[in-house]
Amino acid sequence: IAGITQAPTSQILAAGRRMTLRCTQDMRHNAMYWYRQDLGLGLRLIHYSNTAGTTGKGEVPDGYSVSRANTDDFPLTLASAVPSQTSVYFCASSDGGTGNGNEQFFGPGTRLTVL
Amino acid sequence: GQNIDQPTEMTATEGAIVQINCTYQTSGFNGLFWYQQHAGEAPTFLSYNVLDGLEEKGRFSSFLSRSKGYSYLLLKELQMKDSASYLCAVTDSHYQLIWGAGTKLIIKP
């Protein structure tokens, strides 16, 4: 693994189903983030984690949950998917917070369609 | 509310110079980032400004005026591979990034 990976690459999901998007980084970064990107809108933060064992809510957390059991993994779960959750999901990580100018490194994204 | 404004789309000619503007209104300010995103790919870091002035990095430069809530990204000697979206993002008082919708830059031969 080099950098940050996400799985699956894409997924079509029936409404009401549960889905977990996986994210793994090998850079030993403390901070990790989940964003969604929709056409015409900027990236919107769903949840974040400043360090293993802690998580926080971003701008659009409803319908999503996360966990951070270790440094490397940061899965995002949709408990009961709805069509408005159709989006491209990006996981990112950074070595420390963005307040110090630490750049975020992004995974390749997961394209999710909820029907 | 928090708001970041960028032009939706710009067109420029190969070899020319283009300036992409970003204005912001956020709850606090702890730095401004520019990212590049090619279609279908992930964003990648270009620059970071926290103090007023110009930061130069090769063909790309980024300028910040905190008093005006304004930044621009300057791209020189444009190449076809510069065709991409350019995202402006501001770190707010909670140290979270607030993102603009991005500017799609089209380079013509």
C-alpha cells in the first residue's frame, strides 16, 4: 500500500441497505477525514478523526457513522442508505491539523449510487 | 454563514497566464489552501497561504489578502495538462476546511 486507499471503487446500492466504505492509509497520519463531493458543490466534511480513538462530526454527518480503532483505518458506514447519499466519497488524511498548513492527502474516491 | 466564491469555469490558451480568484467569508481564518483536481481523480495539494502576500512555486503562485478575504492562484506558461478544477479551501476557527465549489479551467491549443 502506498498512500491512502479506498474500497470499493464504485457501488450501486438499494435504498435501505447498510454499506461500509473502507479507507486505509499507510503514512501514519494522525488525522483522517471523510468528504462527499457533489456536482456544483464544494467538498463537504462528513466526519473526521484527529487521532485514533476519537471522532468528530463535520458539516453533514446525518445518516453516517465512523470509527477509528487504529491509526490506519477509518471506515464510513451508511446505516440505511437513501438516494440523497448518492455522491462521490473521498477519504483523506493529514499529519496533524490543517491549522498548521498540513496538506490533506486524498484517496481515489468511492462513487456510490443509491437507488 | 460561511461562504467561498470562485468562478465556475474559465478558459485560457496554452502558453498563456491565467488568474483564478477566490473570495471567502468564514468564521475565523487559519490559512487558505489551493488544490488541483483532474476529472475523475482525487484533489492534490498545490499551495498554502497564511500570511498576506505571494507564494511562488514553479509555474504556480498563490496570493492572499486577509483584510480583503481574497486569494488568487496564478498559473503561468499554461500546458494542456493544467486542464482541471482548482479548489480553494479555508481553515476556519474550528480548524476544519471549508471548500469552494471549484473552478473548472479549460485550456485550448
